[in-house]
Amino acid sequence: MDAAFLHRLDQTTARLQSRQEMAVLLLEQPSYFKDLIGIANHPQNKLALKSIWTIEQAMLMDPLCILNYIELFIETLPEKQDDSSLRSIAKIGSIILSNPILKKAFNQLDRKIQMHMVDCNFIWFTEAYRVAVKVHAMENLSQLCHLEDWIKPNLIELIELNYQSQSAAYQARARMVLKRLKKLN
């Protein structure tokens, strides 16, 4: 990764336009994905959050841009991190699992890597993270039920157990996910 790209990343702000401009630069230099994934997984690095924002925005523009880096992204998923980073990380997981091409690539990954994604999402869903992290983790887990028989009943139980104590946004998403899960055989 060149110094100009890193400098531009350092100058990125939380404003959507700034994040989108950085994503365009990443899409022009897709080989930088590997470096940004590495930076994003080191929360002590001052560029970690900006790296994950950039990856998220790039995927919103072109979901397939991560295709060659899905395995690296998932095998390095952090179990714990700050809410802001995890919201974006969990959202990237949602993009991967909702895109047919990316989900097919995910389903071809080694079982250990797939289960790392399951484990991380259960941690994010059950720990004291903000609603946005929990909602994405809940969605991700609902998309991962096909991997193991125990995922669906545990997810349903956790959703129902925590339903009353959560926010209206959580409850709304929980109702949708529960409805979908109960239709699955």
C-alpha cells in the first residue's frame, strides 16, 4: 500500500461523502483490500476504523469487490472490538451472506472458518454491544442456520429471551428474523 493511499485514509472522516471517496480509491486499487483487512483487525491502529469504513463503503458500491478476500476477512474476524468497528464488520458479514455469489464463496470455505463466523456473531449478539451490532449479528446467524442444526434453536431462544428488554428497533428486526426462522425446516 503506498504512502499516498495511507495519507488519504488518514484524512478520511465519518462523513458519508468522505468514506465513499475513499471507497472509490480502494475499488481502483483492489490489492489494498488485504492491507486494509489487516489494519482493521488491529483496533490500536489509528486507521483501523477508517479501514473498515472504507471496506464497508466499497462493498456497498460493489459487493463482489471482496470476493478474493472473503476467507481472509472471515478468518480474522475479531470476537471483541469497539461498537463502531463491529457495526461495520457485522454489516459486511450481512452483505456477504445476502449476496448469492458471495454466499456461494462463503459456503465453499473451510468449515473451521465458517464456524468462526458463527462464533463471532453469537458473541456480538449476546454481548453488551449496541443495537446495530446485535441486529446485524442476528441477521447473519439467521443466514448461517444451514451450517449446524443447533444454530437455529439457540438463536430463536436467545431472541425470545432478550426480546422484552431490547429497543423497538431490535424488536422489529427480531420479529422479522423469528418469522423467517420459524418458516425454515
